[in-house]
Amino acid sequence: MTKHQSEADRRAQIQRAARAVFVERGFLAARVEDIAKRAGLSKGAVYFYYASKRELFLSLVREEQEATYSFLEEAEHDDRPAQVKLLDLGQQYIQYFAGLKTPPRFFLLSSEAAIRDEEIQEELAATHQRFVDATTRILAQGMAEGTFRQHDPMASAMLFKAMIDGLAGQAAIGIRPDPDRLGSAGIGTILHGILAN
């Protein structure tokens, strides 16, 4: 018999178990019974909080994205110049991936699942666009300030997102970013491609 927990704690318990099972078995092969067993709960308890395996998986996809969006939201509400915000943003993502206790394998798993599942694909596409739109606004700010040369800010934002995804993919297979090298020389090289002078 499991002890009483708040709804938030119970959901977190189920999500931890689900993440581990999905990473071990993949989305298609994972079963709700496996998740329930890993969580120490009944299958019915899992279904009480999540109507389906897909709903549970999507909750993990959203949680994964939200974990890093705090960096983006902080940057957007920051009053500093765009150049400083973009530099800080890049360094925060590098530090995030370098400091994770375990490789972010769920990132790759969700991308793989999106190939076969339209709903998961739509969720990932929406979160991708959210990042691109926010970064585009920061780049446009830099152009308005005169510190970034005039260019297509959305194209640069898409490239920036691709680099972040690349860091996540590398970290997922155990290749951790070098914060010292990427945080200064790496980001500096990128910025010099868009700075006015």
C-alpha cells in the first residue's frame, strides 16, 4: 500500500518512472504496466493521473522543454542590451548541458517518437517555434540598437536553435560541452558574424 501523496508529488513519481522506462524501452515498446511497476503503483493509479501512455509521454516532452525555457524568458524580460542577453543565453544553455547529472537521453527519444507520432511532432514543432520567435525578438532588438548588423533575425534564431539542439544531442550520448571553450571563444565567434563592427 502506497502512502498518501499530493497530486503534484504523485504525478512527479509517475513521471520519474515513465522517463526511465521510456528511455530504456522506447516509446512504442514501453507499457503502462512497466511504468506502474517502476513507480511502485498499480496500473489503475497511473491511469488515474494520465489517460494514456501518449498523454504521459507528452507531459514529459513539455516538462523537458519548460526546464530550459526559463533561460529564454529571463533573457526576454532583461533590460540589458541584446548582445549581452544573447551571450548570457548561450552560456546558460552550455552550462545547463555541461552540468546535467545524467545525459538528456529523453531529448533524443522524443525526437525519434515524433517521426511516427503526429501529436508528438506537433508538440515539438510548437516548442521549437516558441524558442525561435523569442530569440528572433532578441536579435531584432540588437539590430534596432545598432549592435547587430541588419540581417534576417529569424534565420539566425533558427541557426541558434539548431546549435542548442546539437548540444542536447551530443550531451545525450555523453559528449558534454566544454563550458570554458564554448562559453567564450565559441559564442564569440558566432556573435562576430552578426555584430555591426
